[in-house]
Amino acid sequence: RGLSTLSSDLQFEGNVSGAGDLQVDGAIKGDVRVGRLIVGETGAIEGNVTADYLEVRGRVVGAVAGKQVKLVSTAYVDGDITAEQLSIDIGAYFQG
């Protein structure tokens, strides 16, 4: 499987779903449901996020659900997190 990327100069409105891998460096307004998701440092999602594996380096405003959720030191998450495994690096912001 290849990695799909929403580059930093793109904004997307609407829901995104599929079984594949997605890297978000731009902005999404809507719910995201994918197999593996990486929110880059310039990435922003405003909506609910569901993924088997989720790594947040940028900004997520909405509920997060996944098997493995990792918040890197540059992460900003405002919403509830439901995860089997949760990792939060020092410096990450989380309110939920």
C-alpha cells in the first residue's frame, strides 16, 4: 500500500475514509477514518479521527480513536482520546 499525502498548501472540506495510509500536512475540515494516519507538523484536522495507528505532530480538534495513538512533542490535541495504547511526548498539548 502506498501513502497518500495532503500537502501543506491544500485544504479539504468533507469526510475522508478508507483502509489506506494518509499523511496530512494541509488542513481537513471533516471526519477522517483511515487505517494509518500521520498528522504532520503543518497538518490540521477539525473533526473526529479514527485510525488503527495515529501519530500526531500537528493539530487535531475533535475526538480521537485508535488502537495506537502517539502524540509527538509538537502535537496539539483538543478532544477526547480513546486508545488501546497511548503515548504522549513531553511538550505535547492535550486537552480532553
